[in-house]
Amino acid sequence: MRLSVIVATRNRAHALAGCLDSIAASLANAAPLSAEIVVVNNGSKDATADVVNQWASASAFPVRLLFEPRVRFVSRSKSCIADGAGRATRYHR
């Protein structure tokens, strides 16, 4: 089974690396596990995309960055769940 861990974020570049590190550590402890991390950037005006791209370049897990321009929780959750490739989805906000 493939797991998609979805992280919705808006203007939280300062906290993303720690969040992603924690998720990656949990996934590594659950190995062997086929998993991906999907980050949904919900209209951030900070360096969110840069932080995610830099973190993803060194990640052992596939990372996808999606952009959701509508600044609403309902929009984010529908967008990211539809884009998650996993059969099981864990949503973190």
C-alpha cells in the first residue's frame, strides 16, 4: 500500500523543515513503507516553496509541492486529497 502524507501550509516557511524532518523520521521508522509527502502551498507569500524544494532535494521519500491559490481550508483539503497518490492518506495541518 502507498501512503500519502499531506501537509497544508500557508506562510510557515520557518517551521516547514522541522515538520518535514519529523514526518520523514516517522516514515523511516515504519519502513519498509511506500510513501510520499505532498505539501500544499496555500497562497504563501514567504519562502515556503524554496524551503520545500531544498528539503525535497535531500529527502529519501518522494516530495510533491502543489500550489493552491484559494486561501481556504476546504479548498486545500479537497485539492490535496485529490492529488495524493496513496491509497491511504494522512492529512497534517
